[in-house]
Amino acid sequence: MSFQTGLSGLNAASRNLDVIGNNIANANTTGMKASRTEFADIVAASTGGTGGNAAGIGVEVAAVTQQFSQGNINITGRDLDLAINGGGFFQLEMPDGTAAYTRDGSFKLDKTGNLVTNKGAHVMGYPTDLLGVATSTTIQRLQLPTSAPIAANQTTAIVAEFNLDARAPVAASVVPPTPRTTYGTSLTAYDSQGVALPVNLYFERVATTGTDNWDVYDVATGGAPVGQLNFDATGTLVSSSLATLTLTPLPPSIVPAFSPTVDVTNATQYGAGFSVSNLTQDGYAPGEFVGLKIGPDGVIVARYSNGETQAGGQVSLADFRNVQGLTPTGGGNWIESSASGQPIQGAPGQGKLGALNAGALEESNVDVTEELINMMTAQRAYQANAQTIKTQDQVLSTLVNLR
């Protein structure tokens, strides 16, 4: 009986050393979670005996469990490196089409712009509009348009915020008249082919009629006003006839004239110098992909050579009711099982799901010092069990040699 008891102890200690060795070997593996050997005693029982008379007959490995504590966050500075600060797993689609989950966020872009792991698995996420708002709750492969430029966008809206000097005289009341270019600004708009078109706005104060009135021109000299701004006694804009501007592409362009809207609702007339605080438009030229950033909420923002940024999807995370029930498959991946339950999906930062740290990776949570101490303990346990076998052998040898 003692031989079997000691043998079970040797087997358990050997298994424990295997687990400890695996932890130490993966101390530098990104996203790796340390394992722990859990033991249970084996008790002999007879059909007629009582539980108090049962004798122990050894030990067995009850389970090898993984410890899903947070690993240290290591800053790498690489845009595609992601670390989860909190709960959750990245969702992957493996090359064979099955689903897997990982804490290793060392991702890459393949030749077609897919976000993938080192093993070629696709990172999954939510599709978004260009502003980063999710358009579906169904996850899909995350792909960025890295192989082709983004198309040009025609200017459809212009926003101008400025202050007109309330001390300025009526232009025609002084000699010589105030030049129209005294109060003017300009910006660049774009047609549907991405060709830049200059846009000029000039402001000229005209006679007051219960309100302070300014004519708006799009040329420095000549021409009729394209609109008028009217301010009350507090310098607040009360009305504007500047609703649109007509822009005409120059030959040999075949693009027809177009009329973007002009928003001047925040224009003021105060006793301060003429100044422009905001002048924007929504058009842009075509641009090549130059890089990307991923926010704490998982939204991927692509940068282009024309200065534009566009969202290209959102990294999704998944969590489980029982993470200990996940089945490890190697390569830093896990798959769901009946014990883990089905994945609970969501965006980073929602509920129990952690936020993302871009430009960082989660280190292994293995404590090498602790593992070395565990190794010494396991080694002593192995030696002690070997000693019980040796002692039992000596006892049997003594009995055999009795005369």
C-alpha cells in the first residue's frame, strides 16, 4: 500500500514541477497567465466500514487552473500593440474559421489591411461610421483600406466664426472709401475630384437701418454682394442672407458649379479688431493611408496623407461567467467550453470589460521569484515521497530476511 501512496506522491510532484516549469518558460510571453496545480487526497473506503476508519492511499492532481490576474502593462510605442487594462479577451477568428480568445494584443496589418495576430488569426470588432459610431452589434473582421487612397470629398458646408469691428466706419462715408480687403478672410474648398478652389469672403460696412449691416462679397473688387449680415445693438447677429456660395471649377475641369452652405451664426460685431476664430469646411482631396491610432474605447482611427482621419472599426472584447472554464489551445489562445459559458461581447470600457491601452502590451503575470520558491517546495515533496518508497522497501527487506 505504501508503495502506491509514495508513487502517487511522486506523480503529483512531477506534474507540479511540469506546471511550474511551464510558468517559468513563459515568463516573457505576452498575455500569458500562470497556472497552478491543485491537489486532492485519495481515500480508501469499504462498503461495510465507516468514513472515520477510511485510510488515505495517496494524492492526485485535482486540476491545473490558470490565474487570470492582471499582468503589468509594458509601453512599447507601437500603434498596433494593444493591452487590456481590466477584464475581457480579444476576439479572434482562426484560419480554420473557429472562434478563439486571447490577451495577447501584438497585432499586425496583413497585405490586404486586415488586423491579424502573429499566427494569422483575424481580430474581430464592430463596423463603424467615419466618426467612430458603431453601426452594428454583429462582429466582423477588422479591415482598413490600406491599399487604395480614400476618395475626394466635395465641400458641402463652410463654417465661419469671426468678429467685425463695431468701430469701423461705413465704407462709403470716408474719403477714400475703406478698401474692401480691410475685412477679409479666405479658405480652400474642394470640388468632387478633390481639386482645390480658393474661397474669399470680404465684409464691407454699409448704412445702418435700425441694425448694423455688412455686405459680404466673394471678390476683392467689383461684383454684387453675395449676402448681408445684420447685427443688433448688442453686437449679436440677428439675420443673414449669406446662405450659400457658388463655386465654379476652372477649365479644363468638367465638374459643374456647386453651392456649399455657409454657416455664420456665431459671427459678432464688437468693439474689437477684426478677427477670425474659426474657419472650416468639410471637403478634402484624396489621400493615402499613412498610419492609425486606437483609442481606449477600441475605435480605430486611420490617418491619411491629406490630413484627414476616419474611423475604420472598433475592436470588440468578450468576457465569460467562468474564465476558469476556458480551454487553452496554445499560442496564447483560449476557446469557450460548456464550463466557461458563452461569451459576453461588448466594446472596451463597457461593464466589466477593461479599457484598451494602445502602444502597450500586457506582460505575463508569472512571478518568477514565487515560481522558484514553488519549485524548491515541489522538489522537496518529490524527495520526501521517494523517501517513503525507500523506507517501505527497507521494511519489506527486513521482513523477507527474517529467519
